[in-house]
Amino acid sequence: MCEQFVNRKRELQALREAYQSSRKELIIVYGRRRVGKTALVKKSVKGIPHIYFFAEETLEKENLRMFQSLVAKALKNPLIAKAELSWEEVFELLEDSGVVVIIDEFPNLLRANKGLLSKFQKIWDSSRKLKLVLTGSAISVMESHVLGYKSPLYGRRTLSIKLEPLSFLHLKEFFPEKSWEDLVRIYGITDGIPAYIKEVQFRLRAGEGLEEVFQPNKPLFDEAEFLLRSELREPARYFAILKAIAFGKTKFGEIVNFTGLPSSTVSQYLSNLQTLHIVEERHPIGEPERRRNARYYLSDLYFNFWFRFVYPNRSQLLDFGYIENFEEEYNHYLGFVFEKVAGDFLKELNRAGKLPFRFTKIGGWWKKNEEIDLLAINEREKKALFIEVKWKELSEREARGVLRDLERKAELVGLEGWEKWYGIVAKGLKGKKELRSGGWLACDLGDFNEVGEYM
């Protein structure tokens, strides 16, 4: 597997500044599995004295024994490994060592004993110099039990990093030889999850096709099921809801109809899925957040791909090793993927100051049967940018038609008295120069190289 480490510059800088500070530091790093937390914290302590401890799903006493062994090695005192010590006593030995302590997958310790949080509170409160990093993949546990106001550690963290998937544009660093179109095809499977990107990278370098990535016995074939079953009870009902969303049933009523489950059950399960950060609830940009205008989406494209293509076709994949009509259906699915890609593209342009204004919010807008793919706004300045996203090759004439219809739909949003701009992001677009001279934002995949210069 490739050892590349892509991006994360801001996170690395924040961690290293914390290690070099004169005060004690309690650092929380969390995010979904495979997003690169372990790689980040290990990279951050390169060249710095540290203890890296991965908390296992085992008895507290066994974890403590393993941690003691690492401390004994770091302090070059083998007697520590053999002594009967408490967590508090072990950390007291580290007080003047100058060693950064990393506990990876801290929630595994809490599963064995939730009372450990109070012990770590005492450890932290009595310390003068401790540099402690706690990481976790169970986002709901990290947010409620570690960061939440009811946690014994509440108010003590000095730095918290929620590690998000990489932006689409960073895939170019993994696949410099690939076209942007090829990268969209890869992104539709991997999202910005480094572990999945590297798996695809490995398969492609081995001469395999993209369709080989999710074959039986390959890691991504059952990765989603493995992750979700570790988080969910009664997975059958949850899987039915997730499949519905992956097939484009994003409204509450559509999910109820698709699954055949009672609305009260769907409501409760959606709430649980949101707590676990597997599903997110979205509302039209600029509109009040009401139940009737909510839409539900899977939190990342890998889950979406798995429930759209792998989960409903597992028997076919196991028997024959392929999905019928995959290329045609996947290309259609990429229209949905490209909306997220276009959003990442616009965010990078926004950071670089290459848009008519700096937006503070971006997302979709919908009302009844009308939709706008992306609406970026700055409420304080009363400025709005309306964007249509098309996963197809457009002529200048077709683009003008799309933009005129976009201007019509923009009137339905309201925003009277606001400055407004309109644009299109397409797979391919002819007449960009002419469209831009008319005051429209006009971009296609060919413009993605330019934005990479600002990252």
C-alpha cells in the first residue's frame, strides 16, 4: 500500500504548535474510520519523543498492561511493565518526560469502563506538562462522551480536530497521470477517504480495472457492511433505509414508501443514523429548517456507492463477478457525484478569492418541483451565486439555455435586493469565453487544473 500523505497541512501545523507550546495540552482528533487519523497523528510526532498506544477492544486491565509496557520502553525502565499501577500512577511517571502520549481509538477504553473518563479528568487536572492526544472513530462517542458538556473532560480540551475526507481536487496527488474525468469516476467510489483512494490506486497500478475494486474478496466489497454492523443494531431495517437514500429517495415520505416501514420507525432510525454521522439532513440554502423541506443523504460517497451498486447486486457479483449494465448506470450516477465535485471546486475558488464575492454558505435549493444544484450566499453582504451542474458535454447554445432557465428558477428563491450571479459547471463546455463575456461563470473539467494552483 502506498505511504503517501496528502494535504492535512493545517492540521499538522496545529498539532505541532501544540506539542511545542509551554502549557499542557489535551488534543482530540476524531472522524470516520479510514479518514486518516492514525496517519495524521503519527506524521505529527515524527522526530518528537512520543508514545503511540492503540486501545484494543479488550478488558481495561489488559489495555493498561499494554500501555505500561510502552511507557516502560519509553522511559527505559523495565520495572514499570511489571508493577501493579493505576492509570493515574502511570501518567504520573510521564509527567516530566517530555513525551507526547497518543491514545488511538480512545472509545475502546470507554467500552470497557466508562468511569475511565473521570480518571482521565483527574490525570489531566493534576498534570502540569502533559501532552495528551486522544483519537476516535466513533464520532457520536467522541462528541458526546469526550467533548460533550456532560463529559468529565468538558472544557479541558485545548485543541480539537474533526478530520474530514479529502477534497476531490486532492485525488490528483494520488493519480497525477489520470484525467479529471477519470478522477470523478474514482471519487464516486472512494469519496475523499485516503484508505479507499489508496486501495483503488493499488488495484489500478496492478493493472486491474475500476470494476475490479469491488469484487468479492476485495476490501471494498464488504467494507461498508463491516463498518455499519459495528455501529448498528437491527441492521436490516437500517440497511433498507440506507438503500432507499442511495437510490435517490431523499424525502421522508419517499423513504417510507420505498422501505414499507412505519413512518415512526423511519423517523427514529433516521435520527439514529444522523447521530452516528452516517446520514445527514439537509435543507434548502436560505430557507428555514423545517421537516417538510428536509432531504436525507448518506454522509459519504463510498456508502452511497455501496448501497447503490454493491449491496443490491451481491448475489450477481458472487456468482458472475460483474454487475449488469454497470457502465451505463454508473455514468448516470456520476451526475449526482459531480454535484459534490462542483461544490469542492467552488469552495477552492472561494478560498482563493476567484469568485465575485466570498460566500459563507453553499448547498442545494429546492421547492416543490424546482431545484437549483448549488446556491452560494453571503447573507451579510446580500450576495448570491446560482450554479447548475451538468455531467455532460454542452455546446454554447445548450449552456445558454441552461443558464436562462437558472435565472428563471433563481427568481423563485426570492432574495430581493440581493446582487446575483449565475453560472454553470459542466463535464465539458464549449464557448466558455463567450459565456464569461456575458457575465456568467462558465467552467468545466478543463478549469480544474487552474484551481489546483491555489490549493
